[in-house]
Amino acid sequence: MFGIYRRFLQFAAILTLIHLFFLNFSGIASAATIVSGSYDRFTKLLTAVDSLGNIYKANLATFSPVSVSEIPGTFTPARGQPQPVVYTVTPTTPNNFKITTDLPNQSLLGCSLNVVSLAADCQLADTPGGVLAATKQEVRSQANTVIEMITGRLRALSQDLAQASASSVETPPGGTVILNNFSSNPAPKYSGLSAGSDVTRWGVWANASGSWLQNNNANNNDSFSGTSVVALTGLDYIVDRQWIFGLSAGYTHADLSLSPSSITRTADGGLVGPYGAYILNPNWSVDALVNWTSLSNSISAPAPFPAGSYHSNRVTAASNLNYFTTYNGIKWTGFGGYAYTWEGGNPGAVIGTALANNVRYGAIRLGGEAAYDIGPWEPYVPLTFEYETTRPQDGTSRAALVLGAGLRYRWSDTLTGGLLVETTEIKTHTQDVLLGAHLRWSF
């Protein structure tokens, strides 16, 4: 048995390394590049053409040479009709100006213009769509990671408490005990990898994870790639055989490169929130959580693109109905529930768009895990299916399948730890590979 388990871990590690290798060497590219840019001193028109045949024109006849001005212009898609857009002109020196505009195709045009030499250098970036896509996937990934850290703790604790309760009641041969009044049964001897003993009601735990995130949907200007980190700790208390309450707090970080990769978005946040669980009987429990994250966001970009910082808030809530049983020595856990996250900020003050100031991610989540004890070791395989109920705004699909492999270890009845590897599949244009670890202590 141990040989099979060891080969399983080796196989999982090899797959993870191969996956990360290809992720790190798969680049992201902008959908289009500027192939020509010019300024006509007589018509006062700045004109740029990109590699897809889109045409950008700005009328500089009325701009102010000493202050920021908004001037009219057009965006003409290839084989399409001109559409009005507004260009922002910012003087940098007496004869040099920075010109930017958000476009209907969610691109950002940036031009440097010298009105004496007539030199016009224009570039395209995916900043508006990229910021939205990066924020959306960051919200999904970090919120789900936090949810799994907390609910994973609650499910393991609830399962150990419930199973210990069931074992304290005599079971008829070949029969199944049905506890009509769960709370009236004798006090259990807490067991398993999470609960500790009947005199250890307090628990402290810590989880940390790192993820590689990527959206490769360059056609919709949503492409980005980078890393996400979540570190979370919690303190919980077993009130009685049925109630568990706790408080979590932690830190989140994301460092993502947009298109072109010289434009980056970073986000750092601190989160806090309560959680709890109610054990219905030896096989069922319910849990719920809510938390709030305060985030500091920063967009850096080379000239002529705008850059700066802004603040946002994120609120996450989730609830699950859980089922657990043991069959032939294998611990089976299943859950179904709903999770919802909202994030609001003001990136428009930085990049001139409000695309990412009201991001929502709601999903139905169904999943479970199978675990098997081998002495102090417990290898387990988690699986979660998600279906997004909010409208995707980043070119991805609604469905996602999260596959994983993990290993827990028990040093004593009160101290346990573990490792986890997960990857998100079937969600289009999305890569999300997670490596995490946890430590739990009961006292």
C-alpha cells in the first residue's frame, strides 16, 4: 500500500512540474500593434493605424498647450464605421504631449507627440480589458482559496466530531445507527486529524498558498499572467458537540503582468471575518463564512500610458451543506453550496475606465474528497466543480473543474499539517495552479 501511495505522489509531482513549466514559458500577447503614426500640422489631425487595420484619429485643433484637455476624435474598426471617442491630451514639456484614450474594443491608445518635429509615437495596450480580467480572476482565485481554507478546516473538524459521536453508540451487527436526537447522546471522544481530544476545544490553524494565474484570451484584450499569494490564520472553539465558531484573518497579494508585459498590476490586502459550523448528525453538517478584504492596488506602465494607485474593498460570503461517511477505510466527504464575492474600487482615476470598479463572482460549488489513513499519513484527493452564476466579463466560460492531490500528517492528536496541489481545468482561457500548506493545533 505504501509503495502505491509513494508512486501516486511522484506522479502528481511530475504532472505539477510539467504544468508549471509550460505555464512559465507560455507568453501573452496584445491583439494588435501600431504600424504607423503621424501628425498633420495643417489639419491638426493625429492619425494612427494598427496591425488589424483599425484607424485612430484625434483632432488637436482645440487642445490647450498648458493644461490637460479632452478633445474629440474617432475610432474606425477595420471594415467598419467611425465611432466617436474622447482623447485626453496632457502636456509634458512646452512642445511635447501625451495623448491617451480608452477604445470601444477595450484597448488603450497612448501617443507621444512633438508638435515641432511632428514626431508621433503611438502604442496600444490591453490595460482596460486586462485590468478587468485580472481583477475578475484574482477575485475568483483568492476568494475560492480563502473559502477552501476555512471550509476545509470546518469539514475536517465536523467530520471528526460527528464520527466520534457515532462510534460512542452501540451499532447493531450489520446495521446503521440513526440518531434522532443528536444532541442528547453521550459526549464523544474527539478523534481524527482535526478534532484532538475531548478536552481540547480550542484550535489554531494557518494556511498559505501560492498560485500561478493566466488568461490567454488575447483576442478580447483580456490577457495577463502572474502570481497570487494567500496567507490565512484562524482561531476556533468547539462550543459543544454541534456548534463550532471561529474568526479568520490574513493577507492576500497579486502581481500580474498585463499586455504588453511592461504594464503590471499589483494588489495587497488584509482580510478578516467570522465562520461557523453546525453538525446535524453523524453524517451531515452545514457551515457558513463571511469576510472583508481591504486592498491597495497599483498599476505601473511606461510612458505614455497612465499609471497610479487606487483602493478597493472585497466582500466574500459562502455556505455549504456537507456529507461525510467512511466506507472500507476510505473517508468520503461531499459538499454543495454557493459562494459570492464582490469587489469595488476606482481604477478609472488611474486608467480612465470604470470597467473594474464593480466586479462580481458568484458560483454554485459541488465537490468532495476521498481520504485514506496510512498510519500518521493521510493522502487525499479533492475535486470541485464550479458553475458561475454571474456573467463572465473576462472572456472565460462559466464552468470550472478543480482537481487536486493532497497529503496530511499527524504528529500527535493535537498537531497536524499537510500539503495540497490543485489545478483549474475546463474553464476557457484560464490557468490557475495552486500549491498550498497548512498547520493545525488543538489545545
